[in-house]
Amino acid sequence: MSPLKASEAQLFYANLLNRLTMFGFLVLIICFIIYISGLLSPWVPMDQVIQYWSQSSHHYLEATKIHPGWGWVGNLQHGDFLVNIPIAILAGVTIICFIGVIPKFLKTREYLLVGIAILEIVVLASAASGILGSGGH
């Protein structure tokens, strides 16, 4: 039995996934440092965060007057919202990888895989946007 060898598309996907994940992790560390350092004032003061730990997310959003879904984008001037940027980056990595691998599939005439990748992009982007009633809350 001969060992399996990864295709050009598989290697491209894996390398892109690795780079984007590392980038997202670096942005996460930077945003977290900004948050805990107090460079940007938080929406919810750190001394009040602990009182919400045992509450449901619904109660937390209601008590702190935070809009669910993509509402955080309008509050990036607050340190506790800033950390959502790397989370969004990490959540979008798969979509970016699928977009990046489509030309590789086209080059090798793997049209079924092109179709699957496009469907994956549509489903993931739709779920993240909230139009399916999930993901974006």
C-alpha cells in the first residue's frame, strides 16, 4: 500500500488555514491586552462582569443593554467589544480558505469540488449573517 499524498489544493488550504488561524490568534492576544490594560474603556466595567457570570446570555444582554448579533460592530471603541474582532476573523477563516481553494479546483477541473466549496461558502456566510435565523443571532 502506497502512502497517501496531499494534493496541491489540500496543501494550499492547510497552509492558508494555518496562516489565518495564527493571524487570528495574534489579533486575539493584542485585543485582549488592550482590553485588560484599560486602554479602551469597557462597555461593562470589569468589576461588574463577575455579577453576570452565572446569568444566561439573554439576561446579560438585557441587563447590559447590548444588542445581539452583529450589534457589537458599532461598539468597537470599547475594549470588551474589541475582542470580538479576532473571534469574527477566526470564524471566517473557513470561508476564506474555501474561496482561496476554488481556483485550485478549477485548475485541476474538479468542478464538483468547486460546487461544494461554493455551497459551503453560501451556507457559512448565510449562517454568520443571521439571515437563516442562526449564527448572527
